[in-house]
Amino acid sequence: MQTIQQIIVPVDFHQHTDDLAVFAIDIAKKLEAKITFVHVAQHMAEAAMYAEEYPSTFAAVDEELLGYAQKRMDALVEKSQAACPGCAGAVIRGEAADGIVDYVKEKNNCLIVMGTHGAQGIEKIMLGSVAERVLKRASCPILIFNPYKGERGYQITSPINEALQPV
């Protein structure tokens, strides 16, 4: 079994991002692994390609959103430094699942720790699940964190190799 040296943590900056970061940092400490938080920012300009006219303001909005995502990433990394020295952050462009899978493609000995929004029913059918698509396509192990299940604040009390089982 390979030794996990890096944990990739995709984040969307929604309500459970901090909980996911704390959970991933706890796992990283137990595995003595480095963490990289990753945010995938979708191109607004690509969403506009079906419009009859292509206003130049889409490019400006695209850059503004990318800058905002980078500020949020910088804040998350800074906030996490005390608990996880050496953690890093990356903001990339693209579609969420594709971006995450492409990002880890070149990485060796990594684990993805990602959250799920717990979409059900028509919401899941219409939007799909980023976590599910990453799970089906990524070539490395993935641990899904569901912030909606059980008591808030998971804690790993047994050695990590006993807590995680291969599927």
C-alpha cells in the first residue's frame, strides 16, 4: 500500500468549508502529509458562449470572480497555517469535477478529502454530484466528508490505517 504524502482538499467556500478543512487537517496530521486546498473557478465566459452576443464584460466578471476566489483561498490557507504549517492553496479554472481530476492526475501518493452537499432527488439528477463524478474518475483514493450526517465535528480516534478501509 502506498504512503499518502499529500492530501488534496477541494473547497467551494460554502458553509461547510471550515469543517472540511479541520477534518482534513486532522487526517493530515495523523498521516504526516501535506495539504493543498484546491478551488475550481468556472469560466463565466464559457457559460456565455451560447449567447447571441458576447459582451466583453463577461471577461471582466471572469477575472473579478477569479480574484475573489484567490482572496478566499489566501484567507483559508492563512487561517489553516497554525494547525497545518506548510499547507498550500490553488485556484484553477474549469468545471469542478474535471478540474479536480485533472489536478490530481499528475500527483503521486495523494488522497482527496472532499465534502458532499448531500444533494438528493431532483437536485442531484439535475445538477449531478461533483463528489460522485470525482469518485468515479480519480485515480487516487478519496475520502468523502458528509457534514450533514451525525454530530458535527468528526474525530478520528483510532489509527488512520484502522479507520480507513479499501473498497
